[in-house]
Amino acid sequence: MKSNSQMPKRKKQSSRKTIKLRAWYAFSKYIRLRDALRTTGTQTHVKCLTCGKLLAISFCDAGHFVSRRHGATLFDERNVNTQCRYCNRFLDGNLLEYRRQIIRLYGEGVDTELEDKSKETHKFSVEDLTNIAECYKMKLKELLNELLS
């Protein structure tokens, strides 16, 4: 029998929380770049959805219309848009203006559709979160490739 020092080391599995953070990071990065390209045509600056301020992308958040605690809308691209940190954090999302802007962007009724969707119970599996992270890493690469071509 081998002693503990001779046993091959197993790679430690990432926790569900860590995998969820990786998925959120990839998704957030994609959202902010998507909105920067849409609002300014650059990858460095973006306009806040709710107040319209032009800021460096690094000073902005991927803010939710419906709170991120509702799993069913956590990774919904219509529910998450770039906001300045002031609107997102200190004005609690500036929700009245957020509602107006997502209706303008995505059409009448999207606000109530997202609110209804948020009432659904949804728990992401580790596999779901891993797939989301990979999907948004690929989507981010596609956006960057479009920018370079």
C-alpha cells in the first residue's frame, strides 16, 4: 500500500459557487462589450443604459432590471444591461428609467415578461453554469473578432 505522500494528487473540484462566479464573469464581460459596441462603437467606452453617461467600460456594471437573486432571469440578456455604478449601486438600478429603456430596446411587454419569468423557480446545475461560462466566452470572442474584421 502506498503512503499518502506517494498517492497521486487529485485535482480539487471547483465549488458550485466558484463555477457560478466564472459564468457570471464571462456573461458580464460579454454584456458590457455588447453594449459598448452598440452605444459607442468602441470596446473601451460605453453609455449607461439608464442615465446615458459615457464612461470607460471598466467603471460600469452589468446591471439587472429584475434582481439577480431570481435565478430564471440571472443570465437573460434582455434583463442585464450596462449601467454606471452610480445608477446600479446607489440608485438601486434606477428601475423606472431601466424599464423605459428595455421597452425601447426590446419592445413593449418585455418588462412584464421578465417580471413574470422571475417568479419561476430555477436552480442552475454545475453543468448548466459551466456551459453558460463557455457559451459567453465564445460569444465574447465572436464580438471581438467582428470588431477586428
